[in-house]
Amino acid sequence: MTVSSHKNVLKLLTLGLVFHVVFIASVFDCYFTSPVVHGMLPRRAGPGEAKRVVLIVGKYGLRADLLFGVNAFSFVPSSPQIVAPYLRDIVQTRGAFGLSHTRVPTESRPGHVAIIGGMYEDVSAVTKGWKTNPVHFDSVFNQSSHTFSFGSPDILPMFAQGATPGKVDTWSYDEEDEDFTKGMKTGWTDATTLDIWVMDQLRTLFQNASSDALLGSQLRADKVVFFLHLLGLDTTGHSYRPHSKEYMDNIQVVDRIVQQTEELFSSFYHDEETSFIFTADHGMSKIGNHGDGDPDNTRTPLIAWGRGVRGPLPDSIPSSHDDYSRPWRLNDFLRRDVEQADLASLMAALLGINYPVNSVGVLPDVDPTRPGYLLPREGESALARLALANAESILEHYRVKHESKAVQTILYKAFEPLEEVSQDGRPSRVSWVSKIERLISDGRWFDARQETAELIKITLQGLRYLETYNRVLIRVIVMTAYLGWAAYASLSILPPPAASVSSSQRAVVRLASAAILAIFWVLFAVQRAPWTFYLYITFPCYFWQQFSLHGVPVLVQQFKSSDRPGPLTGRVLFHFVIVVVVLQCMVAAYTHRSLWSIGFLVMGILWPYASWPSHIRSQKPRLLLSWMSSCLATGIFPLLSVDKKEDLSMIMCGGAMILAVGAGYMRWASNSASKAVKLSEIIQVSFILLIMAITASSVKSLQAKQGLPIINQTLAWVILVVSSVYPFISKAQHRSPTSRIISLFLGFGVCFVILSISVEGLFYAAFTCNLLVWIEVEATVQSNRAGPTSLNQGYEFRTDDIRIALFFLFFVQVAFFGTGNVASISSFYLEPVYRLVPIFNPFLMAALLIFKIVAPYVILSAVFATLNAKLHLPPFSLFLVALTLTDGMTMTFFLNVTDTGSWLEIGQSISFFCITSLLLVWSAGICAAGEYLMVDTLLSRKSTDSRKLE
């Protein structure tokens, strides 16, 4: 390629990278925007029923079925029938219970924001960290007279920082204490010791009150909140999974802590003015993960008891129980479910404090047709007033957003159910509140609550109307941008136009695009739109401007020069339909994993017999057999279950297969490889053997709950780092691309041993072999494409390049999803990470998992660069074809994103869009990395070809 061509490709790749990264944010601007606004007037939730509220959060990952279930751990020898007898006794004798339904992402930060703040943070906030607030919001803690909180350093600071200074006190253990791989002499895991630590700190606090007058007065004041944050269940679930003896033991510890907490409050206060709420921020899937919308992640237990809380009620007709809760054998008692944000309103009502101004939680007692959780001293009248205050709080939230939107939006259309002018000349929302106040003054409590419930329902619809007001506009812009990118990328493969565009036509195009851009920028400025909106409209204006100037003339020229424009149009449409069908099949494969295996079947069996020249099949049977067998072998993995358990024997088999591939190549290339290359490969094989031994030792130690030996951890890190960088610093000169690829394969093979839980090593070996055979297959099938005389010529597009590009995109997807669960980002297991990071560190753990994901892409990048060279094409040529097709999947996933329906559907839709967007960004990085990794080897090969030509 010429210098100018290299610059054009670099410009295209850089622009594509920036474009896709920027437009990942579009899904959040379109579907998930921050609900936080300011300027609302607070509404007090009545006089209050209790002097203090104790919030106990069984963080994280407390599953309702395992807490309430009977014989839930029957697979554990000598397990009790009831694992949490104290909590169950509360449900049956003196409390109210149900499920608290969470929202995605089912992570600690959004869950606690919902419980304590009463609002659902935008999904992207979870990426901004656990410990700080990207936007300050109001909370129950901030509205209390004082809050005493105990627990994890990952959660407590984010509520303390956003509250009134001095109002929230925190007691946290050190992050280094969160080592969950060791056992204790008592038989409990270290995770439970952190829960016990919380209880000890609470006990110490009460003891100190006897000698600290200020502390004593703060503790005995009204409207006090105590927050006990119990970390153990989440870490135990991650380490051992929920269906384990360790998880059962941790539930029993939590049950005893709840009992001890209630006894401690009773002995300290000597009154009955305390309300207790027990829940969890999210659940946990059966494989020990969370984050997505799996029902096991979104259903958490809720138990409330104490002052102001009703006792157990008989079940309703029809029953409040379903197939999920019937095995609990609590069918005689009413199960009252709530949304997670409703808990903030419940706590505000119990304490008699202001509802958090950002809260959209609905007091469970608003609906008069269903029992709630409260038992107020003043009976029905108090419930009606509490409901009205709840409605006014949410209505105030709506009012501020409505007035802001009306000022900032051109041709604003108000939400008619709340803004329609009533007979008294006031907005209907104002008249509605007046009507409820009259019903309350007339003593019609039931009717007042019924009207309030309807008002809250309509107000929440109004809030959603305002939050999604610009959604259609953003969708149109985003779709136009992705289509524009495809058109712009196609310029790299289209031939140059025979005649340039006239200066007048060029001026018209540029003026039109500039006018469109200016109009939208003015519109966004008036509406005070986020800065990202300006970028969203800039990209499509530029893309379509360039395509109009350089692409449209080429298409017009092609049709004019064709003797038979009809057949030409038919061929174009045929290839377009094929591309769309294949891309949509890949989209469907995100939820139906077997389609990946069907894809391998089509590539390995159908393609050779439908498309290969017959003489290749007859003259090269070994190549045909190798291609078919490698495709079928790799195609097995998507059919395997994604629910895997740690299997040391399969990990060792994976390591052995990696060694076998390396040893097989060494034997095959023994005559042509230099001594330096042989020595380099021996060193890399030694790394694999060492890491296999260390992994086996670490797995056995962790399974025995003896912790991770420091020598194992140190050696594992050293070998992982050295092995990963060794292929890049080795002085060995590889004479063939395959030799270089094998070196990279062995270098990253260490990662697929130490970070594997089961068959990942086997997949890595099969996938690499499949890619190596693909190079030879394409080189053979395309052998008549161009001879060495074309080495210095530019790229000439052929329709078969579309197939190669689709194969490449298929391998891009399979590299990520070959052994993982496409439906969920949370399906990546943490057990292997504990062999390197035994202490809780979410970002380092995530970095290791991402590193493992990257490894197959290193191989794919080298293979694709080699394939370009084998076909005598300039660098990036085939990728430029793929670049034109990539966003066919992205657009589909963007349109499929939803923020309604089940949390599983919401979580999946977000995951799908983010994953495919990032994978397509990876595609650009893959090709750039491949050209860099293989540059020396490929240049050496080209020099050899040139000498042969001479």
C-alpha cells in the first residue's frame, strides 16, 4: 500500500474507533437517563410510628428461596430443615414478609441506591464506581436525625459523602480483610467473620454510649437509622455458589446476627419503639454470579417487624403465592411483594421523616385493595395521609421535570393526563390533589387512598413520558449514523470515480450538511441537551456528506456503464439479502447458542461441497478433512452447558491439549525451524507445564479452604506476566507466519490454564487449530485470485471477499462466546480469579477476566493479517470489507434494547448491545494488532516471494 493509502486506512480505523465508543453511550442517553433532578420541595411522611429503624441488608446475593425454603439444602449432609429459624419465626408470628423486586444491573451500588434513596439510578452509573456518587441524591440517611452504618468499605462511603456533613457515621473494615479463600478453625469461612465484625462494632457502639454523653443522646434521639451491611453471603456465594454448605452456614450466621441485633436493641433501649427491615440488595444465580436480570438475581427477601409494622395476615384469595414460593410452606401467610425503591418510602413512613426528594418509591400501603406493611396508631386516616404525602412527593418530582422540559423544549407537548386544564382553571394534577384532600377531610379514607393510588400511577407514567421524551429523535439519529458509517466505510472498497464531482455540486452537498448540523446544534443548545447529542448528529452529517461526494458518483457510474442494469441490481440485492440474513442469524445466536454450532456445520460441511472447486476437494483430501474436523471440533463448545463447575481434570486436559498443539508443530517444523525458535518454544512449553502444576496445587488448596498459598500466588503472577510478554520480547526470528502464531498461542496458553474453570483450554486449542487451517483453505481456494505480480497493486474488491469478511465476523463472535453464556455478562466465573486475587478487588478481577477474553483475539488478529498476505492483498483489505458490514448487528441490538418488561429482558438487551458494539470495536484493534504482530514475518515472506519472482 502507498503512504497515502496507509494514512486513509489509519484515518478510517481511528474514526471508526471513536465513533463506536461514542455511540455506546447512545443506548444510555436513549433508554437510561439519570432520574436525578434538583429543586423539589420535600414532603414529610406523617408523624412517624417508630423512634428508630434498623435496616439489615444481607449483602449481596441473598436468595429468597434459600432463606425461606424448607429443606433448601437437602443435598448437604445433616442440613437442618429450616436454615433461618429466627427469621422464619418472625414471618409466622409477628412480621410481614414478601419479595423485593430489584432492577438491573443487579449490583450492589444500584441496589443500595434503590433501597436507601428510593430511586433507580441510570444503568451506566454502576461503571462509575461503588464508593462515590457521580450525582448527589437525597436518601433516608440524609433525612434521618442521625445514621449509624456498619459494613463494607465498598458501600458505606457513597451515602456518607452525599449526606449532610456529620449526619452519617460509618464503621468499615479494611479492604484487605476481604480474603474469602481461607477457612477458619471454627469451620466458618472468612466471609462470615466480616458479618460478625459488624455485630461486634454495633455492640461496642452501645457500650461506648455509657461513657459518651453526646453519643448517648444521638442514639436515644428520634428518627435514627441503623444500617447493618452484611457482606458475607455475596462473597461466599461467589466462592462456593449458593447451593453449597458454605452458603447455608452463612445464612445461619446471618440469622443469628438478626436475633442478636434485636436482643441488643431490646436490652439497650428497654422499649418497643424500634422497627426492623431485613432484605438484600440483589440475589444470585445458581452459578454464583449476579449483574444481569436473571430472576434469581432480581428476587430478594423482605421481612419487616417491630413498631408500626403489622403482623402476619392469612393468605388472600386468589393466593399471593406462586410456584416460586409454594415450596416454602408459608402458604397460610400473605406474601406482599414490593418494588425495591418502595423500601425507602416505607422507612420514611415508619420514622416520620421527609420522603427522599428523588424517590419514586410507592408506599406499599397506598393501594387500599391490598394489605401493606404498616399498622399506624391512627389507623386508616394515617394511611390515607401517608399515601397523599407519598403522591405529593412524586408529583413534586414530576413538576420540576415538567417545568424544566417546557422551558427547554421547542414545540413542547405536555403530558395531558396531568396538565389538562380542569373546570376550575387549574392543571388536573392540582385539582386531583384537592379532591383527595376533600375525601380525607370527609373521612372517606378508602376512597382517598384509591384516588391517591391512581394519581401516583399516572404521575409515574408522566415521569416516564418526560424521561423518554426525546427517544424517537435519538433513535433516528443513531440509526442514521450507523447506516452512514456503513456507507462511509464502503468508500474504502469502492473504485475511484471516473470523473470528479463538480465544484457547484460539491458546494451544495457541503452547504446542506452544514445547514443540517447547524439546525440540530441550535436545537440542542435551546434544549440544553447533553454534549453527547452534539457528537451524535455530527457523525452522520460527516459520513453522508463524504458518501454523497465520493460514493454516489461511483454508484451512478456503475449503473450507467452496465449494459444490463437489471441483472446488476439483482446481484446487488441478492448479496445484500445474504449479508442481512447471516448477520441476523448471528444476532439470534446471542440467545440460541446452538446457532454458532450450526454456523460451524455450514462452514465445515456445506461450504466445501457447495463452493469449492471440485479439483481442490479431490487433490487435497487432507486439507478438506482438516477443515471439516476442525470446524466440527470447535462447533462442539457452543453446545455445552454454560453452567460450569470447577473441574481440575478438564483444566489439565486443556493444558495438555495446548502442549500437544505446540509439540505437534515443533515436530512438524523441526527441519525448517532455527535453533533459537526451537529454544523459544521449549521455554514456552515449560511455562505451560509450570502453570499446570501451580494451578493444580492452588485449586486443591482453595477447595480445601486452606487459602491461597502466597508462593502459588507469586509464581502464578510471575509466570502469567512473563509468558504473556515473552512472544513480544523474544529475539527468535520466525521464518513462517505459522511459527509466529504458535509462539503467540503458547504465550497466552498460560492464561487459559490459570484462569480456566473447565473446558476453556480445550476450546482455545481447537479454535486456534481451526484458524490455522482456515488460512490454508482460503489460500488454496483463492489460489487463482492474483499472482505475485499484484504485490504492488492496490486492492480490487471481489464479491467473495464478503464471505471472507462474514467468516471473520463469525470468528470474532465465537472467540468471545465459544464457552461463555451470550445471554449474560455475569456468566464469567470468579473461581479462577481467586488463584491470583484472593482479596476482593472488583476492577483487578474484571481486568483478569477481560485479559482472558483478549487472548483468542490475539491469535485471530495474527491469523487475519496472515490471510491478507497469503491472498497477496494489501494490509487491512479484507477488514475494510468487514468494516462495512459490522454494524448490521449493532443496529438490530440497539432497536431491541428495552427498559420495560422483565428484568431479564432488560439486562439481556443492554448486554447484547454493549457486547456487540465492543466486539466490533475489537475488530479494528484485531487487524491493527495483527499487522503489527506479524509485520516482521510477513515482510520476510514478501521479500522471499519477490526474489522468487525475479
